[in-house]
Amino acid sequence: MNKIYLENDESTNKLGALISEKLKEINKSTIEIHLEGDLGAGKTFLTRSIISNSGWSGLVKSPTYTLCEEYDLGDVIFLHIDLYRTDEPEDIHIFDLDRKTHLKKIIIIEWPQKLAVKRNFDLKISFEHFDDGRKVLINDNDKLFSSLIKHYE
């Protein structure tokens, strides 16, 4: 695990852009990213940055009330899930996350600790408020994002 400091929204957006570039390079049909942290810590902001930097030109909405927002970019599909308001996390099966698709699928889950059954992740980012910015802990489970982490060393 690696710790980095993001001093403002601009540095968080830069991290999102770096993740977006890395996602384009990874030759894997499904990539799962877990985002943890308190309310307002930057999870949705980072997700907006990743999806926008991947080519989505529309609004990236918070799925706090809808639970899941889907973004089809033609060659890749993003599923952005927010489990904060979920009382029955086993209901995540309604999103059919493991469905087969001809598109590359990127699943981003906010509040994954609320899942009834733990899911494997490729990248986990934990946010913590710190001074005027955020401390971010990056766990690169499969070492797919090692070049991203090296960028901050």
C-alpha cells in the first residue's frame, strides 16, 4: 500500500486522469475499483475525473440515490455504484456486475465495505481528510497500477 497527499481538487483531478490513462492500457475485460472514505472525502469527485478523462462528455452524476449510474463510452462501460444509502447490501446482485459484455467493463464502487460479500478489487483507494487536503492510501491488488503509484514516489 502506498500513501499520497492530494492538496486540492486539481491534484485529485490529476490522479483521476492518471487512473484513466492506465485503465486504457490494461488489457483486462473487467476492472474493479473500490473507493473508501468519509462523506465528502473525494470519492465521487475522483470518479467524475476518471470517467470524464476517459472520454465521457456528459454529466457524471452521483449515484447516492440511484445506487448505480452507467456510462457507455462505446468501447468501455463504466458502472459507478454508491452503497452509502444501501441498507441491504446483498441487493447489489440487481446490477448484475458479473454479466458478460463485449465491452471492457470498469466497476467503481463507493462504500464497498457495505457489501455483504467481499468482492475482489484491482485498485482500492481510501480517502482521509488531512489539513486542507486528503491523504490517500492506494492498494494495487494485482499490481496493474504500479506505474501510477511510481508517479507519486
